[in-house]
Amino acid sequence: MRRLLGLGVVAAWLVMLGGTGWADMGKSAPALKAASGSKAEAHLKEGIEHYDQGHFDVALKHFQAGAKEDPQSAEAHYDVALALDKLGDHKAATEHFKKAAELGKNNPEIENSGILKAHLKMK
């Protein structure tokens, strides 16, 4: 009986650990500032302040406004993806990570992003 109980505890622990994998992928990934002169600059600045405070829903609105204002901003799409990931919308996050990777080929912070690579299943 004890062995069965012990196995149950270990199984529950593994489920909890595995269940948080996606949501924690962006744990240490900082939101990125817009390129200087980008029309998204003010929106991303405001969004980053909220993102850093854990207000991911508010940050998302600012990041989306930045992406709308400057659709060619890799950083805006990256930040939208980060916020979506934190909010649990991994399908939409993956789409924005794809766009960020496409637009941000010259940005090492985007190219080397672990969370982006995990969403896009890259190595």
C-alpha cells in the first residue's frame, strides 16, 4: 500500500512538473525593445513595463498595437508571442514567433531565443 501511495505521489509530481512546461518556457525571456525609429517603439516600451510586472494581458494589448503600427517589426511580433505564451495561447504564440524569426534574421536576440526555438521546434 505504501509503495502504491509513493508511486502516486511521484506520478502527481511528474504531471505537475510536465504540465507547466509550455507556460514556463518564457520565464527568463525578456521582451525586446523596438528598433530605434520604429513606429512600434512607444507601444513596446509601455508593453515591456507591464510585461516585467507580470501584467501579461495588458502587455499583450500594447505589443499588439505595436505590431499593428509597424507590421515589419520583428521585436513587436516576438513580444506579442512572449505575452501569448505567458497567457497560455501557444498556437497563436507560435505564429508570432514564426513571423519574428522571418523578420528578425539580423537580430541575434531573436535568432538565439530559446523560447522561439522551442515553439518552432528548432535546435
